[in-house]
Amino acid sequence: MNLSGQKSRLMALTKQLSLDWAETRNHWSDSKSREFEARQLVELFASVDRASNTLDKLEALLNKVRSDCE
């Protein structure tokens, strides 16, 4: 299980989504776009940050388990 690879993929996809959203905001900037961002994207980006931290901790734990089993 390669958690660092999966984390890198998650972070890259999230960064691309953020860039795409910034581009979208150039063409869609009204109350509904702000509502969408507040209700969907803010929480999504916060969840990705939490998942990233959790993946780091899980990878450290798995490395310890592997080391202890050797």
C-alpha cells in the first residue's frame, strides 16, 4: 500500500480543482457561485487537508508496524 503516492495524487487533483475553480470564477461570479464555494468547496478543501494529515499519520503507523514485524 503506497499511501504517499495516493496522498500526492489527492493533493495534485485538489490543486487542479482549485485552479479550475479560480478560472470558473472569472466567468461565474454571482451570489450562487459564492454560495456554491461556501457550501461545497470550502468544506471539500478542508476535508482534503484533514485527509492529508491522516494519511501522513497512517503511513507513519504502517511503517512502524512493518519495522516491528521484521
